Amino acid sequence: MLLWKSHGLNIVELWFDERLPAGFSPDIIRYHQALTPSVEGASDFFTLVTDLSQDEAALMARLQKESRYEVRRAQEKDALVMKVWDGDNAFLDAFVDFYQDFAVQKGLMKLDRHHLNRIHLAGRLDISRAESEGGEPLVYHAYYKHADRVRLLHSASSFRSSNDAGFRALAGRANRWLHWQDFLRFKAEGRAWYDWGGWYEGKEDPDRLRINQFKESFGGEVLQTYNGEALISLKARMFARMARLLGRR
């Protein structure tokens, strides 16, 4: 559960199967990937999940041929190094800077540092990094940790930062290798589910379909979850109404 205040409103985020503590009444509840459609304002959110309860050999066998090859080549020939964030501020700052550059290159929205800090303060943030043998950061993954599952929040790669074909290929292998290493360490922690943070159910957007194909290459199952928002207090409903009116001008 994440809790913060904005514009004088108490806002709570609930993820997956989280429930509001008894006797607690915020102004707004935001539901992320609820496992049942009973949340207020529910809208579908499809994602892909990998079952980490399988043994390592079974997990590897689920990988499609290309991803299995890339992971094994990275392990055997690239001498990559994985670093996992231990709470160090410099590591977190390096991730944010890396992601902001990546977002500009891809035309994505920049990372919301305030929201990232909320996840961190709630003890739910996990970040991993793949480095080259020489120590150059190649890929970062950031996760939301909850009970028996982890959910990919952000993935950023240096793939687009160079025109060198060899370096781009290395960055691509590093991304697959880091996902595999994250599989294994989360499995070792006792996590049962690796949530890829979304799956595009449409057929029209080729970029999003390519992302689907990448995720699917690691095996997994499509899962339907639900997002929603409940405006609990009169103050929250009035604020939302004013925001809608101002948005029409």
C-alpha cells in the first residue's frame, strides 16, 4: 500500500490483492492490477506472468529458442555483471538519469521520481543493473515487490545510445540476461510470480506487438487484471469535478 497527500487529499494506492486497513478512510483509492473486477471503476489491464515456482531447468525450457540462445551466450561469453540496488542513493540517481535519457530517445514519458520515492519508502522498490565487463551500465530493471510477486515497472537499455552494431547486440543480450538473472534471484527469495507489467491486447500497434513478442519469448501466461479509482470523500469528488471542468476550457 502506498499513501501520500496531494492538493490536500489523502490518496492510497492498492496493488493486486491488497485491502484497505480497517477504519482507514482516504479521499481517493487507486487500484492497480486488482485480481478481481469488483473494484470501483474497474477497467481491464492485461499482463503477462511467469510462474517462478518451476525449477530452473523448467524455466529455461519455457524460453523460446532465440531468448534461450541469447541468455546462454551472454552467460558464457559476455562476462556481464549484475548489480542489485542496496538502498544506495547514488545507484538510484544513476538509474533515474539513465532512464530519463532512454525515455527521450524512445519518445516516452519521463520517470516520475516522486512516485518512485513513494514506492521506495514503502519498501517495495527493487532495481537491478547489467554492466559490461568494463563496468559500463547496459540495462536497468525496476520492480514493485508485493508478497509472492514482483511487477516490472521500468526497463531501460542503452541499445539506442550507439550506432555500433556489436554494442547494440550486446545491450540486447544483456537485457535478456538480466531478466533471466532477475527470475532466478526472485525465485530464490520465494516469489511465485514475475509480472511483466502489461501485455498489449490489440493488433494495430506494431511497436507494442514487438514488445509482446519479446515478453512472450520467456514463456508465461496472459492474465486479466483490473485498474480502478474510487473517489471516497465529497472533497475528492468536488476536486475531480473542477478538474474536469477546467480541462474542457
